[in-house]
Amino acid sequence: MIDPTLKIILASKSPRRQELLKKAGLDFEVHTQETEELFPPEMMPEAVPVFLAQIKANALKDKTKQEELLIAADTVVLLDRVIIGKPQNLEEAAEMLQKLSGRAHEVITGIHLSYQGREHSFSEVTKVYFRRLSSESIQYYLKQQPPLDKAGAYGIQDWIGLVGVEKIEGCFYNVMGLPVARLYQEIKRLLDSI
């Protein structure tokens, strides 16, 4: 068990990450700092989520106390080793979903932990297989639950995930933005190392 008195700071506005941490029984505060999510163009796409999580953590370093555990995370969707970000509008969201239709892609979440002067980063990969999505299905989803705040233009917990995802390989919660079981173990490992 993680000590319930441990003060945890989550560097994420994501309602899904917050919901998952609450369900894991962790008490936390949300602190965020606007950062530019830029990365070197030559960087391997698999390394990008951890790199961006570290940027988010570094932006809060001076505002976080030594005895507070800081958790920063970033999630990307990879199709054919190309990062698919958040759509700018519904038209772009529809294009993204058409690209994902009938294909497999990877969801990678990078996490950076900081506590008592120690830092630890890791990433989790989940492979998601979409069934063929009709244009009607895509338009229905976009009208019901506009996914403009989601990488890859979908939430696996949304209608499109329920009817469109054929199977996954890996952690379901990672696709929502936080691999909770792995995170829990990594936090325990970090705390035990001090």
C-alpha cells in the first residue's frame, strides 16, 4: 500500500487521469503550468511521451516541495510510427478516425515521477485494434462526444471505443491516459528506494 498521508501532486488537467487516480485510492492535488509540447524532430516517437512528461514536471519543480510526490504524464497515439496528436477541429478528428479505421495503432503514455530529489521516468505501450468504422459511425461519435481534447481523436471509454475497438494488447487504462497498475508499482518502488 502507498501511505495515504503522502502528498501527491498531479501535473495534469486531464479529467480521465484524475478519475483513474481517485479510483486507485490516491489522494492528490492538481497543479499545472502551461508548457509548449515541443520535441526535437529527430527524436524517436516512442521517446516523446516521457520527454513531454519531463517537461511538465520540470515546469513545476520550483513549486513542488521535496516531500511531495510529483506525477507528470503525457500520452501519444502512434500510427505507422507517426504521432497523431489532438485534433484541431471536427474535420481533422474525422480524418484521424478514418486513418485508424480497420487498423492497429499504439498508445504510449510517458510518466515522470519526482520525490525527495529522486526522479524516475517510464513509459507504457498498449496496442489498439479498430474495426472498420463507417463514415456514419464516425459522424455520430463526433456529434455525441466531440474528442477535441484526446490524442488520436477518440476515447476508448467513449461510444466509439465500445463499438469500434476490436481488441487491445496491454493496459486498457493506459489508453485512457494512465497505466494505473504500473504507476502504482513504480511509485512503491521509488518510495522504497529512499
